[in-house]
Amino acid sequence: DGFEKGGLCAADGLGFVNNGSNGDVVLFKLDNTSYQELGRIAPIRGRAWAPPILVDGKLIVRTIDAIAVVDIS
């Protein structure tokens, strides 16, 4: 609830999802019994439908107009 269409990716028991309406990226624990949000960032603003990408400890997110790389290692 509260998310508009956007992309997601997962690794090592964690998920990252873009809130398509504003570009927020939410970190959550992968658990099939409950939703547990672990953090939320706004690396860039704008509509973000593309899935986030994890590469070498970096999270890459993209909106229609911009791209951001966040070090999560």
C-alpha cells in the first residue's frame, strides 16, 4: 500500500523498490509473512519506473530525466 508502479530488485534477503510516483527507493526485508521496511532514501526526484540495479555494492536508480548511483556497501 502506498506505492505506485515502479521497479524492484532483490539480493541477500533484501529488496529495493522504486516508488514510481516520486523516485523514493525503499529497502525492505524479504519475508513472505510480513512487510518490514528497513530504510528509505530519495536519491533523485521524479517518476521512476525502471527497476533499481545492484552492481558491486552500488545501487543505480533512474528516473525519466536523471540517473543516480548510491554506494550501499
